[in-house]
Amino acid sequence: MGRLIRDLHDALSSFTSPNEARWNGAIIPDKQDLICHNDLAPWNFVRGSSCSAFIDWDGVGPASRLWDLAYAIHGFVPLSPHSGLDDQMAATRLTALVNGYGLSDEQRSSLVQLLVPRIHSMYELLLNGHLHTVEPWAHLWREGHGEVWREDAAYTEERALLWSRSLY
């Protein structure tokens, strides 16, 4: 998965957006140096016998490779207390994904620092949607997704040292 995301980012790096482009960005990213999918997750990935594809491009827009990758890690590892993975297996899967992407040591450190803010940004999006009755975020909040994202952020923060150590 890391290699596939890297190939996607490398392909997107040559895209020049038109001056009049308007993006449907629901969350302000850390940086805006690449056009990214911004919702790379198992629920937006389709794998067939001869090809694979990311779907649901409604959130595409400027972000950074690491911001997009941090979101993908949350879903594909996954980083959640509800995943059924023990900490070591989650660390092993995180390392495999990052190794597949090919991050430098400096990028690995920056990535670990982005994991919690990126996961927490989804909690904030859902909370704000709920408070201001903005759909579909308010609906997702009512379904309990906000609490899941909050728990996932706390889980990830509690294990930040483990994630960092696993990547070196």
C-alpha cells in the first residue's frame, strides 16, 4: 500500500492545477505543496484481479504527501484501539507501509508528529459539523464517528514513542 500511495503522489506531483480551480477541502492541511486525494482509506480503495484504484475523489485538493499518508496510515494499518491488533502488529504494519512509501529518516520523524493532528482533524471536522449542523458531518457525528476518531487520536498519541521507534 505504501508503494501504491507513493506512486500516486509521484504522479500527482506533475499535475498543475488551473488558476481557477476550486477545491472541496473540508480540513485545512499542514501544507499545500501537492494535489492529494485527502481520503486514502480502505473504504475508498477497490482491488480487482488485475488492477486497483482509489475512488471517491470529492476531497481532492492541495495538501502534503505526509498529511495524505498520515490519513492513509490511520485507515490501512489501522491505528485504532478497535482494530484487534496488538501494539507490535500495528507497529509492524505501520513500518511496512512507511517502508513501502520510501520515506527518509527526516520524513519519518515528521510523519509521526503528524499522525495525531491528522486523526484529530477528523474529530474536529465532525464536531464542527455537529455544532453548526453541516451535513454530512453532523450525521456522521450522530452515528458516533466523532467519538471513534477521538479514541483513535488518543490511542495513537499514547503510542507515539512506539511508532517512532518502529520506523528506525
